[in-house]
Amino acid sequence: MQCFPWVFGKVYANLWRSVTILMALSNAALERTLGYEFNAKEHLVLALTHRSCGKLNNERLEFLGDSVLNQVVAQELFFRFPDSREGELSRLRASLVKGPTLAQVALEIDLGDYVLLGPGELKSGGFRRESILGDCLEAVLGAILVDGGYQACRECVISLFEARLDESVPGQSKDSKTRLQEYLQGHGHALPEYQLLDVSGDDHEQSFRVACHIAEGSGPFIGEGSSRRRAEQGAAGAALAAFETAPGKRP
């Protein structure tokens, strides 16, 4: 979405208020996805405004969001893994808050559909750029912190990262899908394909069933979980387990 050009004084202030009102309406779906409704809609609008729009942008909120994300994830890992040493907890945290992970989370909630970009970034497809998506996600978390306080922000972080936190294993910094991809690439094989087979249950207790297909190999490998991501991880884990128990077997 293209932002409005930078202007000054009362004209700019009036224009920004108009943009905020319009964006508040279009951002309602994003608020539902985040599970948080902003008290001051302009906080969310600012969080979605890339620096290519001008001086009023999301960089300060990004700074704040980066800090609170690290704090929440660190705290969660600290209590989940009481026997893990500092170095291992640091590695787990780094894998959860790194740029590619943030971009993936942003893609999962369609954050790119809401980002405000200047004409140049819009033309070059900035709404798909990994760095922009990750930075914008951090800015949104910073905006929630400003708007609703630490607890509201913490709840949002846990909701967005819950599946990845559940998959975190001390001593293993890579998830099953990543390890399977690296295994296949290392053996000269094509990447796996994931197929959603079934979704069952009520909206608040859904169960997903996914198949992992590997070209010219055995399978499919089936995984189930409370989200599509968890089911895909389960399917990838099943494939890895099969290869580990039969090391001479072609995937």
C-alpha cells in the first residue's frame, strides 16, 4: 500500500488524521489476527509506516519492539527450560528472533498486505521483502507495548510464536523442516512438498493433517497438529525419523 507524500504543518497534521481514520478501518482484520484491539489506532498506523514514506515512520517503534520481543522470548525460554545453560538459551532465543523467522511470522499473518510504503519501495515489491516484513512486525509489537502495556504485548508475542516455542529443543537450534531441507539438499534431492490433507474440529480446537511428499522416494509422511505449521513440522519429523533409522535408504 502506498503512503502519502510528506507535507508540513497543519496540512500534514490533517492529512495524517485522515490517513489514520481510513487505515483504522482497513486494519481491523489485522487487529483480529493479532488478538489485540488498539486504543489509539494511530499507533498501529505508525507501526505499519515504512521509512520510505518520510520522517514520520516506524523506526522508533521497531527499536522498542525488538527489545520487548527479546525480553519476552528470553523470559519464556528461561521458565520452559530450567536445566538449560545460558549459552543454549541464547542460541534458542537467537533462532526465534532472527530476521528470517520474523519475516516468516509476518507472512503467516499477511502483514505485508497492511504495510505503508513509499512509491519506490512499492514498485520494487517491498511488501514482500524479508527485512521490511521483520522490521514491521517488531514495530507492531512496539506499538502494542506503547498502546496497551507489557502484558498485552507479551500475550501477543506468545500467541504469534507459540508453535515455534513449543518446537524449541535445547541442543537443537533447527526445526524439523529446516533439518529435512538441509538433509535433502545435502544428498542432491529436490525440496519436499507439503500437502494439507484435512482440517477438523471447532474453530478454537482445530486439528490439521499434512502430508510431506519427497520426490522419487518413500512416503508420504504424515503429521498432525493444532496448526498447519505444527502438522508440517510433524510430517518433516516423521521423514527425518525414517531416514535416521535407515541411513542407507534413499529419500
